[in-house]
Amino acid sequence: MVKSRRTDLAPAGSPRGAYGVKVAVAAGVWHTLRVDFTGPEFVVTYDGQRLFTVRDETFPDAGSVGIWSKADSTTEFDQFRYEVKP
């Protein structure tokens, strides 16, 4: 989000304008979504399977984290945490 506007980030190696990857998500069961950040690169993992990598240099310094979901989603979080490694 930049100035209250969401910007889609294409996975590395995808054409510009691509948005994430399609994955079947079973309803009624818990899943694990993980994002690991290293500098401007982050890796998205779903239930232990690496889905894609994104590179974004919009914010060069450390900052805040948050979660966004689509308006037509029903999403529950059992746990949200982050850690900064030296």
C-alpha cells in the first residue's frame, strides 16, 4: 500500500500485471501462509510449498507489516507474528 492504494506485484519471472498464482484452498481447514523477506525480495509459501518470489524496492528501509484480504473472502487468523533476524 502506498498512500492508501494497493499495488499488485507480479511474481518474479511473470509478465507485468500478473497477480500471484492460482492455488486451490480447501475450506473448513487451517492452512499456513508464510512470507520470508530478505531485503527487497520475499518468498511466499503456502502449507510448506513455495509458491512464488516477488521483488519490491518501494520501501528500502524496515517498516510496518500487515494483512490484506479480498472483500469477498472469509478469513480467520489463529496467529500473526513477525520476527527480525540480525
